[in-house]
Amino acid sequence: MPYSVRPILDEVNGHEKAANGADLSHLPGGRGLPKAPTGIRGLDEITLGGLPQGRPTLVCGGPGSGKTLLALTFLVNGVLLFDEPGVLMTFEENEEEIASDVASLGFDLPELIKAQKLAVDYVRVERSEIEETGEYDLEGLFVRLEHAIRTVGARRVVLDTIESLFAGLKNDAILRSELRRLFRWLKDQGVTALITGERGDGALTRQGLEEYVSDAVILLDHRVHDQVSTRRLRVVKYRGSHHGTNEYPFLINADGISVLPVSSMALQHEAPMERVSSGVAHLDVMLSGQGYYRGSTVLVSGAAGTGKTSLAAHFIDAACRRGERCLCFLFEESPQQLLRNMRSIGIDLAPWVASGLLQFHADRPSRYGLETHLVSMHQVVADFRPAVTVIDPVTNLMTVGTYADVQAMLTRLIDHLKTANITAMLTSLMPGQGEIERTEATITSLMDTWIRLANDHVGDRHRRGLYVLKSRGMAHSNELCEFVLTDHGLNLLDAAAAAHWTPGAVDGGSLTERSRDAVV
Amino acid sequence: MQLSENDPTVLSPAEPTYSLRLYVAGQTPKSVLAFTNLKRICEQHLLGRSEIEIIDLLVNPQLARGDQILAVPTLVRRLPEPIKKIIGDLSNTERVLVGLDLRVRE
């Protein structure tokens, strides 16, 4: 059995690696133990392949932490992706309730049951209906489980939540010894079992199930910080295997569960030599004549109204003209607003949206926590597989987290994009002089190319300027170039005109700073 | 059901027949003991007004689900309604009688 699963496992890992860009396989010892993949994005990476095959795993967490959903996803994926039929023994909700709970995720339990790929047994224990006298055991439970396993030829079993038995039966001593026997029996059956447990005070589960199920323990957590909730997952224990030990944010949405592994386990991105156009010919010239490196990360910073989004629109337009898929996260404007505004400077992005090359994702930053944003962005990136990604403006995310949090999140995100060889452009709104250093220090070290936009006015003329503050790995212009926004786009005036730029009253960016070493 | 103080478990002819089911899993000492105890209790307290059906779950595992059987042995009083369940080897006669509603809980 362990060997026959390998090819599937490798396939899954390969798929997940491509989808998520993260790869933990360089950690030693991860492949020693046969594993049953969950098919849950990210979880199989953290566990280096899935749950321990043929052994029980405990999933614990508070009410509403997603235990049942995780367990059911494990079962349904088992059937649909890995050809492993499953048994669900539920102690809290009946068949219909469970089915309707997960119907919104596209899981059709009745269909799977009809196809004899899934068996659901609802075990109801009502203390008030039961009188206890003398010795007994839970052989009835074993018989039911065995019958269900035989009926569908199950390879996977979920018990949700077996701790309910403690409320239904009085004799704890019998119950405990029977549970011990049950978990050993499950191992003997060779099924991969997932047992859910309610988080207890000071212990992982109320009834100390972790004493009995000791092969692997996964803890789910649902925290609210500053009124923003974040779900986290941690592999507390995994006997005989390495695993990621951090807390990983995870997301439950219409597509089910996805977990975000920390991808920056090692700095191993490719460094392609290929270049991509910025969409502004003159700017390409300033970047040693060819534009950005593919897979690099570009920061465009400047005060409000300096033309950041316009520069991004050029970049998007150029990518779509090359026939590349482009993903755009908006944290300030709606897609309609952006389309309208860009049309006013002669950039029409609507056809790209219509042809499916360009996709917008607009979200209020305060809608959820940073991690959740990150997970959902990961998910969108993994689904759409863009060549180019724009985040406008990335600074708006800072309103929902501390600087340290934002830096950690952006590191993960950029790392992920780089691994997938996605060229990214992030715009950064610099609010006022005081904040600039802090904001920029948070993210600029992660950037390959940093373009700064600035306004000033001489007399009654308002001027826009652009310069390349840094661009790793290329000889770039150090000139500050004046540009104008016309009805056919952003137009850089020639270098001669730019040379005449004299720093005047500057708002938003200190232009005199450009003496700072630009090649980092 | 409040019965007389002197002989609390003697049934009047109007009392219904007891339909009982004993679920076991194989011929284990516990199941044999439960059956012996049940027979004795029925003879002493139900005056033969009972039907006992034994179900071995090792033979008919699919029957466990219908009566929500978890523990064995389990005695199910199917009639008269409502359904009552008594789990264990039935060694404590008092509790069995309480469970069957033949004696009021103290």
C-alpha cells in the first residue's frame, strides 16, 4: 500500500508546488513515512505530503474553528482526487445537516453516498434515554464502523466529534479504555483516520484525546485581533516526519479550506534574464533600454496624484498586449473607477478584461486581517496563474496591520510571486514627510526596482517627475525625468528637459534625496 | 407508572406486553451474563408477559444503526413506547427495573 500511493503523492506534490510556489521537499526526512494527501492547498506542503497513512490524526480546535470542514474535505478529496473511499461517523450532526453544511462548497455528499464511495453513520447518544447497569463495552460502535468501512471499502475514516460520547455515557473508565482500543483498532484496519476534538482548558482537547491519538496532532485556531479575525493552523506533532512548525494562516471560503505555508524557507528563486517592457518606451530606455526583469518586483511610490496608477496601467496594458495574463489587486478604487480613469488618459483596459487576460480583485483592506488577505491573494494567484500582478496601492494594507506584520506578509507574498516567476508591480502611497521613511523602509528592501514619482510646482506650473531610485542588476538612468499625463498616456519628456529640473517646492517626496546610492 | 408499595412489579392483566431486544456481539461472557440476567428478571417481574429477541451484531451488523446501538450488551424496550435503552450486563436488577419503567427512580 505505501508504495502504490507514491506516484499519486508525487503528482499531488508536483501540482501543489506549481500552484503555490512553495516547496518544502528540501527538508530532510519528509518522504520517509507513507502519507495520505489531504488535497487541501498548503496543508500537504506543511505536512510534507499529507496525514500519516494508516494512522489516526487528531484535529482539535474551538467551536467554529473549521474542524469538521477540514475533516470532510479530507474525506471528499479522498474520494474525488485519490480514489480512496471514506467513512464519516458523526456524533453531533445527522447526515442531512452535514450534507447541507458542505453543499455550499460544492460537496455533494448524497451523490457520493449513492455511488458507494462514502458512508455516513450518525451516532446519537442521549444520556437521558439510557440506563447503565454493569459491565459493557463499545463493540456496537466497532461493529458499525467496521460495517461502514466494509460497505464502501474505505481507506479513510473521520470521527466527528467522538468526545460527544463523554456527554452521553456515564462510565468514563470504560469509555477511555474503549477509545484506546478503538484507535488501536483503526490502526489495525490500516485506515487513515481523522479524529476531531474540542479544544479544552489548558489541554488540546477536553477529554485529553491527544493521549490516545499520538501520531499527528493538528491545532486549529480562530483569533480576533483589533476586530479582525484570522484563522490559524499549526501541526503540533507529527511522529516520524518533519513538518512545518509555525502557525499558518488559513482561509475558509467558497472554495473550501486553503492553508498558506511560509514559502520563504530558502532563497532559491530563479533569476531570469528575460526583460519585460514597462509599457512606457522612455522608461524602458531609462532601465538600460529594456524594462524590468521578468519575475522581479517593482515599487512605484509617490504622493497622491503623482501618477502611480497610470504607470501601473501602462504596465498592465503592455503585459496584455504581449498576451500575458495579468492580475490586479485593488485596495482603493473599484475596477470600474480604474477603467474609467485610465480611459481618460487613453489607456483602455476594458478589452483585456473582456478577453479574460486581465482580472481585477477589489477588496476593502479592513475586510479581514493581513494573513487572510495574503491567503486569498495566494489563492487567486494560484487559480489565475498570471504572468504579471499589480497591487494598487499596497500601502492601504498597512492600515490593517503593524509595520512588522506588513513586512512579514509582503515578504511572503513577494517570495511567492518570485518563485512563480511573476513580475509584480506594487504602488505605494506616501502620505506625508514624516511617514515616508518608515513606510518605505518596511518594503523597499524587498524590491528589485524602485521608481519614485514626485510633484512640484515652479511658478504656476505643476510638474510631474519620475526617477529610478534603484534597479538591481542593471545600469539604469539616474536622471529625474519630467513627464506629463496626456490623453494618450504617460509621456516622458526628453532627457534634456529633465536635466533642467531644479528642485522646487516638493510635495510628497524629497527629490534631493536622489543623491543617495541608487544601485542597491 | 406508579405501582403498589407491596409488590411494585406485579402487572395487572391490562398491562401491555413487553417487547424487548437484546443486542450482543458474539457469545462473550458479558452477553451470556446479560441474557441470563434478563431471563431471570422477565420471569420474576414480567410474569412471562415479554418477548425477547436476541440480535447478534456480528451476524447482523447493519441492525446496529437502526436502534442507535453503541454499547453492548444493550437491552432495548421497543414496546410499550417510548423506547428505552439499558446498557451493560444487567447485573443490577434494581436499575434494570428502573430502566424498564417498572420501578420509579428514587
